[in-house]
Amino acid sequence: MYALYFGNKNYSSWSLRPWVLMKHFGIPFEAHQVEVSGKGAHAGHRAYSANGLVPCLHVDGFQVWDTLAIAEFLAERHPGLWPTDPLARARARSVSAEMHSGFGALRTAMPMNIKLRLKGKTPSAEVQADIDRVAEIWTQARTAFAGDAGPYLFGEFSIADAMYAPVVMRFVTYNVALPPVAAAYRDAMLAHPAMREWIEGAQAETVALAGYDGVAEAYGGAR
């Protein structure tokens, strides 16, 4: 039996990934939502996460942490989480790893806050470069691999979609303009039942974290 420890739905972008992945593929788990105190590891999480971060997946007491490690672990135990075509699968792994390790300017300037809605501002050059790269990834994947198989990056929902789910939410919060193919993908993700469930949960939360209710200087200043 799986148990998933995850943070506040309004703020915890990393937690969204395994949660929506397991929900989509019908992988049952015990949900353990915990409070996050802000960015970075916290001693309060070490009772259920060895690195002091969430999400953390428990499997009969064994811990798996880090979103990409959790996804790969689940893919080894449950078929269909990656695309079946070898080239599509390689590309899905590539863009997932890029999301996992990159886009630092975007993450810093646009922290996830699902409740927040901001008017469009002019991002810094670094943030705009990250936005453009995400839009390029989405457009290329949809164009080259998805076809008529489905509305997600590689047609059917996969780990790659789970990895980009928090960016979808950031783009909504910060009113980021996207080219047509990328915008259609964003809308398809927002309509996904598991995403809708997560959003509804975030809207119901009352916790407010300092530093998540405004826009970082790199995005353009005040609301």
C-alpha cells in the first residue's frame, strides 16, 4: 500500500506532481497532507521524509523522495506511465528531466499560489526565456508526438504531464500569454479531473505563507 506525504495544495508545486500522476492512473494511496513552512527542507518533515522535503512516497515503510524518483519508481511497478513509443518515451524523459533541473528564474519569480490571480506584467529577460522554452517544449511535443491520440504532451497522459502540471498553474496565476498550441495544452490540463480536484482543494485552504502572495522582483514588482 502506498502512502503519499504532500504539502499544501495552494503552494506545494512539487507535491502536485505525484498526486496528479497517481490520481490519473488510479494508483491507490493513503493521502497525508502536511503543512509546509516555506521553501527548503524542514526538520519537521524528517519524521516521514528523510531529506526533510515533501512529497515523499512510502511503500510498506520504505521511503521514496524527489518527484522524478517517485515517478520512475511508480513507472517500474505500473505500466503506461511513460509513452510506449521509444522515441516519444525518450523525449518525455528528456523534457521531464529538464523541468526537474531547470527553469530556476521562472520558479523564483513565479511561486505557485493557485488562489492568486495577477494582471500581466513584463517578466525579466531570464524569466521570459524560461517561459518561451516551456512553450516550445509543449508545442513541439504536441506537434511531433501527440497527433489525435489525446490532448496531452504525448497524446495520452504521462509522467511528462505531471512534471509540467505546476507550471500550468503558475502560468494561470501570473496571466502568462502563450502561443496557440501551448495555450490549448494548458487548457486541457486545467480541465483534467485530478487537476480540478487539486485546485478545489487549494481554494478551500486557509493557510497563508509569507512570500507567496506577491510577485518576485524578477517578474516586475508589485501586483
